[in-house]
Amino acid sequence: MKKYIDQGKNDTRSGFGAGLAELGRTNPNVVALCADLVGSLKMEKFIEENPERFFQIGIAEANMMGIAAGLTIGGKIPFTGTFANFSTGRVYDQIRQSIAYSNKHVKICASHAGVTLGEDGATHQILEDLGLMKMLPGMTVINTCDYNQTKAATIAIAAYQGPVYLRFGRPKVANFTPVDQKFEIGKAVMLNEGTDVTIVATGHLVWEALIAAETLEKQGISAEVINIHTIKPLDGEAVLKSVKKTGCIVTAEEHNYLGGLGESISGLLATTQPTPQEFVATKDTFGESGTPEQLMDKYGLNNKAIVNAVVNVLKRK
Amino acid sequence: MPKLQELQDLTVQVRRDILRMVHKVNSGHPGGSLGCTEFIVALYNEIMELKDGFDMDGAGEDLFFLSNGHISPVFYSVLARKGYFPVDELNTFRLINSRLQGHPTTHEGLPGVRIASGSLGQGMSVALGAAQAKKLNKDSKLVYTLHGDGELQEGQNWEAIMYAAGKKVDNIVATIDYNGQQIDGATKDVLPMGDLKKKFEAFGWDVVDIKEGNDLEAILKGMKEAKSRTGKGKPVCVLLHTIMGHGVDFMMYTHAWHGKAPNDEQLATALEQNPETLGDY
């Protein structure tokens, strides 16, 4: 199968910080807001270079979402930064009314998503955010997989009209997508062509899917691996084309199976091309304290879990 | 500059619009709309500096955000009579396929509306963002808002109130419709809010009281005073003491008409008390 090289572990949130800094230099309309988590969101460079275009809101996320909506009235492109939990559930109605329903050009940038936030535990580990955001009409939902992709996505969403939810994480993970790969919103990325099973992954599970595909190859199973970074709008064409060939699919995400990427794909397949599917996702549970690796293992969110899901789905073909 | 009598005539006509709009669809919020009629009429026709036409960014003109979106009837009537959209469109209020939704929204592209409101407590944050965009753009025009007093029970307001003073957003004039009423009764019974003037002052705002919030002259004087206090490092709050249901005797001094439409007979009585001035839609 196609080989992917880890260019050096890095965190996706640093990709966001780098993308934001670049936007600061290239787009004078970009402004940034943060609710007391500048260091965690890696926003320091943007702030250092553009102090007048940064708004420190304090620990008041509802106010931050409203202010971001208001800043668009006057031509600004606001990027809000806080943890995924406080970017979504805490401020759902503010996003719903002032941003989504009002169709404001706000970019909600959310770090520390999922269980890989680690030791802080379930209060901070949101596994419901993709579902919350994808249910809002008009909201574009993106979950990036590594540093390079997150940087590229951050830059791409500034030019995209309308509200966007951009989800990334805390831990240092493999950085394997090409540094010059263009980020196309709503377009799946084919990582490895295969014939026996389709693995569609998003976020931190993409690298795990590639490891799983290598393991499967040794077992004589040819896995097609697709990275879907844009949960909504979903690249249904890429999914359908692949399952026509493979006849079964495993979806993998660091999110509850309710409301996530897998659910979107099952909805698509049910109405077009019913296909056996297995979900690598959390099973309607909260997370807990632990290291990212321990948690990914305990909650079945790693390459081993993907391999097991493939074995199961192949039996159902 | 419109004469006081012209503003008075417009006020009475807007009252008629409000009453007829909510009567036609047997729904909507006449109480707060009537209580704020003089204020919105004065704001749009005498206080705010507005360009012709409408664009979302509102560069180079004053902006207004209605946070208590349920008083959409008065907002729609004043916007229509200011020329933002045809007055006849008031006929479509709350009907299917209308731009005049129950609560204001940008979703259907109604000129004059820059944000959806209805879910309470969000307008001040939005206005602060717009005010800070004006500062970034070196636009010296102001941002005006209106909020219900009961609406201040929503916590987001106090995040915004703290932020506005802390960040010296001094190009905003936030008006509180201080009528002491909310859906379930008097605010003092539902959730006493204490001394609002002292609260705003303690948060670092400059506060202007308009004791006669249904008197056009008092509003004009108070709002000009409020405007004169902008640009001095503090956000400005106007406590507009109004009477819910003002201008229709049986709707006044009660929360009963917060969200209830008059029946045929009540409408006739209410319209008799507000004879046609500029022509019904």
C-alpha cells in the first residue's frame, strides 16, 4: 500500500495557530477572539503580530460568540478560539441564533476535542460536538487529522462564506499529510486505494486507519482508506464510489457514534446504497481521566479497534 | 428635522400598525411594542444618523440592534415607514413565506435587520462586536440597542456588560425598556433585579435615566444627552422608564398584553384611541 511518513509529531492546535498567524499577515479582515485560552489554542503569534485585531473576551464564551457575530457586521472575519466543549455545548443557542440562523461569517475554532484531551477528564472531553454542529442548518463542519491539514484548513475557511466549525485536538500526533496539500472544503482525500473494505476516518483516527490498513494488508485484506475532513457537507460521491467497489465500510472517529461522521454516512448509504457498516466511535458514553493513548485504547478508538471492525464488517458482506 | 407633531403622528400610526398586525394573525407581542413606540420612532427619525438604503455592514451610519426581538411589530412598522421595505408588507406579519417572521431575522433578507433575535440576552454581545468593528474601521458612528428589563435576567447580558466597560467600548448606547413587566408578572415578583442603575454604574457604565419613556420630548432630550456621553471611555446605558401597552388604556399597567392579541371589539376600541394619521397599510 501507499506509504505515509510521519514528518514529526506535532499537535493539530499548533497547525491552527500557524494558519491563523499566516492569515494575520495575508488577510486584514481576519480578527481573532479567545476566552482565556490563548496558550492552549496557540494564538500567541497572531496576537503578537496583530494586537489590534485580537479580542481577549475573558471566561465568557456566550459573549464571545455574540461579539464574533457582531464583528462580521463591518466586514470582519472572526475566528473564535476555545476548547471544543466550550465552543459548542456551552454556547449552542448563541451559535444557533446569532451565527447560524443569522448566517454570519464566523469561524468557530475548537481545540481539545474528544478523549485525547486526556487527564482533565470528561468535563472537558466533548464527544458530541460534531453532532451538535452538523445539525445546525448552514453550518460547515470540519475535523482535521494532523498539523499540516489543520493549518491548511484554517487558511481555507477564511475565504469560505458562512459559518464554519473547525475541530482539532490537544496531543502531538503524526504529521503525515503533504505540507503543500490544498485543503478543499467538502472534498474527501483518497489515502490508499483498496478493494475489500472501505475505511473512512476523520481527525486523529486517520493515522490509526493507515496503520490498520498496513496490518490488514499483511493479513491479505486490501483496505481503501479515505480521509473525510469535512463532516458537512459530506462528500457522498467519494463514499458511494468506494463502497460500490468494496461492498462494506468502517467509519472511524473520536466522537460518539450518535451524531458523528459514521451516522452521516449510514444515513447516506441507507437512502442510496445499503451497505454493511461498522462504527469505530465511542458508544454513547462520557470519557474519563487518563493518558490519550490509554483512553483511545479503552474506548476503542485506535488501529486495533479499526482492524477488529474490518474483520467484523467483512463477515457481513 | 421632523417636527414634534410629525413624530407624534408617526407614533400614533405605528401604534395602529402594531395593533392591526397582531390582531390579524391573533398572535404577537403588543404590550412591549406599544411601550417602546415613541422610543423606536424617535430613534429612527431623529436620533440615529442613517444612510439611504440598506447594506449589512452599515459602514458610515449608526446601527440599531433589537435584542428583545418579540417586540418585532414596532420594529417592522418603524422600518417600513422609514422606507426600508414597502409598508404593505406589514400585511404579511407572521404569515407563511413572509420576510416578517414572528421574531426578526436576517434569514429572509428583510432590509433593516442585521441579526436574528428572539432567544433573549444575545443582542448586547452582537452590538459590542459591531461597535468594535466600527472602531477597527475608524468609523465614528454609533451602535444603539434595545433590551427588555426582564431580559437582563439572562446571564449573557452581564458578561457583555462587564466586557463593554472593561474594554472601554464607548461607542454604544444600550437602552433598557424599564417597564417592570415580564410574561409571568411584574419583574419584582418574578425575579427582583435590584437597582439597575447602580448595577450598571457598578459595572462601569455611564447611565442616563429617561423617566418619561413614553414622552417624545423627554426621549429626544435623554437620547441626545446619552449620545453626548459617548466617546468618553465608558459605554452608555439608558434606563427608559416606559409603560407596557402605552397608548391603549386597557393594555396599560399590566403584563397581560405581553403576548396576546386583541379581539375584534378590543381592536376597534384600541384604534379609536389612536385615530389614523398617516394612512393605514
